[in-house]
Amino acid sequence: MSSTEFNNIPSTTTEDQWRARERSGEVSASEPVWVFATKSLLYPVIPAITLLICLLAWDEPLYGPYILVGVIAFLGVADLLDSIALRITPASAMALRCLVDITLRWAR
């Protein structure tokens, strides 16, 4: 391949690049098993581990209500973080993103 042929390689559009960046943190079954498991369990495990650390710090045994709080926290965080975007973007950035998105759609 000569150096002039590199200019003929099609580049991805900015819209595709935006979408790829937005999906980078999402869980996908097409990823390797260990990546899928890590992404799926990372956020729900954090409150359960925090509860265990607090119980150890205050020398409390893990029993009844603490187990219930741990299970509810695990399930609640898993459900909550599936429906909420993890990154908070400022309103001005959102407006600019919408403007770019609309402009790209109209340009087609």
C-alpha cells in the first residue's frame, strides 16, 4: 500500500465516534466473560463490601437486618444504575451535543 492510498481509507463519522464513546461503559454480552462479569457486578458489590467493612469496624456480627440491608442495597444499586447515566454532563455540553446531532442528521 503506497502512502497516497492512506488518504482513500474511509474515516468514521463523528456521529459514530460519539456513539462509541457513549457505549464504552455499557454492559454487552459480546465482550469476554470476565469483562462482562466485572462490569455487571462492580457497582452492586461496592455497597455490600462497604456494609461489611462498617460491620467489621464496629465489631457487629452479620445477621438478620444487616443481611437484608445488604441484599436490598445490592439489588437497588444494580437496578438504579441501569436506568441512570453515570456521567453527569453540564447543560451547555448537552445543548452543544444536541446541536451537533441535529446538524449531522440534517446534513445527510
